[in-house]
Amino acid sequence: MEQPRPRWFLIGMMLIAANLRLPITIIPPLLPSIEKSLNLPSSMAGLITSIPLVTFAIFSPIIVKLAQRWGNERTVFSLFLLLIIGTYLRIIPTLPALLLGTFLVGIGIDSGNVLVPALIKEHMPYKIRLGTSLYTLSMLLVGAIGTAVSGILISRTSLATTQAYLGVISIIAIVVWFPNLRRKRQAPLTAEQRSHIPHYQSVWHQSLGWLITLFFGLQSLVYYAIITWMPAILATHGVNTITASNLLTLLQLSGLPLSFMVPLLFNKRHGVTILLSIMTLGYVVAPLTWLIDTHSVPFLTLVALVTGLGSGVAFNLAIMFFTEKTTNPYQTAAISGMAQSAGYLLAAVGPILFGYLQQFSGSWVPVIWLLAILSAALTTTGMIVQHHGMINN
């Protein structure tokens, strides 16, 4: 069967990646309108963010199994259709439609989360770092832009129209991905074909697999907790909603250069140590400055920039562990599935836990300290993973 041209994979991969955070990052600016249209309490904010994370935890191992039977390309295509359905289902102004749509969106996102790193290793074996950089850059850039654009659109048009416009990029992605289905082994794998899958020790039975999973889970927990609650924390400093939204967008954008810096420094001497130091500054030190009673926009802008650098290091380093600590695409998919299953299960408790902690204490101070402690644990885990060898075959 004719092989698709490499550029179709690269363009399609970047467009798929562009949709892996967008459906989540557009929600914070839309929450007031969602709450108003559905008459929801503010506490639902944490739940809406957590639903996709729980979905990731449940479906990541299932997606790995489906990919072994269908092939990675076909699995991404099939499940990404659910993302499109879920995106437009959320337009219906009812709570069941919102929850079901968010659940389907989570499944679609998870197919890309789990399988794109393995596809990069398979399609670009000699350019893994370039592929990984473009993957994370597309994901983070479009996710950040989506936060800003959704804030602009919702101020000028309806909630339904805003979501419909922002869903168009997912349709474009699935159309461009279609040529990749011409790749060999498009049909379900036969028993003979599956016998050629390299045998390797289960990552679930290896300490390094659990360490990578812990690193991925902690970085996800910290990131989504910050994304969900940073505007509310800034509100206690007297920062208005528009400024808080802009700072949140700036936080996401400032992490973009790390999409190229992390792969570049990963195998350099002291490279990971430098990266972990940046992550500590952004995720441990910077959020602690929210304890300072100030509404200085220049100061808070600097904090957002540094926090964004920390988030950029954390996410890209997690993806590098998937590809650089494994020896073949099947193993990469396995560790990606494991990390995003157990890891996102850990991350899912973050937005809800921090929300209830603030409600119970009546203050964001305990939340900020807990965030710093978890970030310190993240740094420690990253140091241990880096000093470990490869995952065993």
C-alpha cells in the first residue's frame, strides 16, 4: 500500500497536537457564561477541568491495546472523531450535554496524548527531538492562544458561537490526518503481525515506569491546578478578570521556547540539572510570591512569566522521558499509556482538592503552600528519573 508523504504526517501531527489542550484551556474564560446559562455553582469549575483528566486515567491503557490491534494512525483518527462530536455536543445548553461532551472530548484528547509520542518515534526515528519539539510547541501555543481568543469571542458573541468557532480546528486536523491512514497496516493487525511486536518487560512492573508516571502526574496536577485557580488567587490581590486572563495566557505562552530548549539540553552535560532548576524556580519559588500582598501588575507579570517557564520545562521533560527512556515505539506507547493513566488519575484530584481546601480554610495560603510542596516533590522525582538508566526490554 502507498505510504503517505512525510509532510502529511508532520502537518497532521501538529494539527492533532494543537487540539490536545485547546478544549481544556478555553474553558476558564467561558466559565462565567457556562455557569449563568446552566445555573451552575462556581464549584463546578474544578469538576469540568477534572473530567478529562479522569478520562485520561481510564482510557490510556485501553487506547494502547486498541493501537496494537488497529495501528496507531487509525486509532488516533477513530477516537479523534469523538473529540469533534464532544466539542459540538457541549454547545447544547444542558448539563448532561456538557458533561457527556467533555467526557468524549477527553477520550479524543487521550488518543493523541498516548499515541503521538509513539508515532513520532515511528515516523521520525532520526528526528525524534525535532518531532517532539513541534508536537509540544503546537499543543502549548494553540492552547495558550485559545485561552485569549475564547475570552475575546465570549465578550462579542454567544457561548454556543464561541465554542463552534473554536471547534473548527479539530475538523481541519482530522481532514489533514486522513492521508496517514494509507500507511501500511491500516487494517487490524493479524496474529502474525502482532507476533512481530517486540517483547519487553511490562513497564507496570518496573520502578522507572512508576517514577516517570509520578513525574508526569505531579507536573499535570500542578499545571491544571494553576490553570484552574490562578485567576481566583489573583482576584484576592485586586486583579480584575481581564488582567487575570491575560496573565494566564502569558503564563502559557512563556513556556513555548522550552519546546526547543528541553530537547536541545536533554543530553547535554548538566542539561537536565539546568532544566530542573528552571522548573523549581517556576513551580516552587514563583507561586510562593502569591503570598505577598500586592496588586502590582508588573510584578505579577514577572511571576506569570517565570511560572510559565517552569510549566514548559515540566511538560516537555515528561515527554522526553517517554521517548528517551524507551527503546522502541511499542514501549514508548506503553509507558505513555501508563504515565497518562495513573498520572492523570493523580492530577484529576488537584483542581477539586485545592478548591475544597480553599473553601474549608477560607484562604488560598494553604493551597499555595501545598502547591509548592508538590512542586518540590516533582523536582526530586525528575532528578531520580534522570539518574536512572533505560526502561528494561
